[in-house]
Amino acid sequence: MKDIKVKYSLIALSYLILVFLIIISYVSIIPEDDVPILENTVPLIKKEKDDSKSSTNTVYEILEKKAKSIEDIIENEVVNKQKANLEKIENTKKKFRIQVASFKEKKKSLEVSKKLMKDFSSEKSINFEIKQIVLKNNDIFFRVINDVTLSLNDAKKLCKKILKKKYQCLIVMDI
């Protein structure tokens, strides 16, 4: 008898819970009349005025200007080419060196220099020396650099050869 009462009470309780859940879901899905609705009253895209007519040097003003004379245009081109040629000449006049390593210990620099001399013994134009550098904070470094100054193009070519042998390479301007 007790088992039947427990069964019926459990069934009634489950139906009650089911009805309660149905009512809650209905209330949550169907809004009431006094629920505020959020709407965007300000437009998302703002229209901007075209102020290009008032600015100077617009396309229309440039097109309306009188074209320069042919002589002026040719003169400007010649001057620009001369400036470019002078810059190229200055770059080739500058002297550069190749730095392969820099150590605080002279012994390490000597070892690397000897190893480089062995690897590049087939090329007589490449020799390395050790240069002592004192920095502003009185640190002393021993740099492994090539012994002759080169133009920028020659320095780049030499650097490529050194990089092929899997060494580090840095092009530095000789002072």
C-alpha cells in the first residue's frame, strides 16, 4: 500500500513540475506589453560632407594650371639625374670593411681569424685582421675584420661569399 502511495505521489509531483516548467517557459518566450524594446535611434552610418572643393591643390586646380614649358621640365629632369649620379659616386667613394666576429677575448678572435684564413685560403684577396675597439663604457672588444677597405658593392659580394661558408657577416663603414 505504501508503494502505491509513493508511486502516485511521485507521478503527481512530476506532473506538477512539468506544468510549472511549461508556465515558466511560456512567460519567458511571450513578452509582456510593458517590456521595453531597445531600438537604435541614432543612425550607424554617418554621412560626411565633401570638403575637397575648398582645399587647395585639388585635381581640378592642378588640371586648370598652365603646363610648365618644355624647357623647365627638361631642366628639372637633368638636375634630378645629376643628383642621382652624384649620390651613386659618393656611395662608391665610401669605404667599407667586413666584420665577421667580435669578442672580449683576443684569443677567441685569433682562433676565428685563423679558421677564416684556412677557409678562404683559395682566395688571395681575402685576408682578416684583428682590430681592438674601445667602447664609450671602456669595454674592449677584438673584432675580426678584413684588412682592406672596399666599395659598397664589393663589400656586399664578399659578404655573400662569407655567408655561403656559414659565417656571420656585417658590413661596417671604415672610419
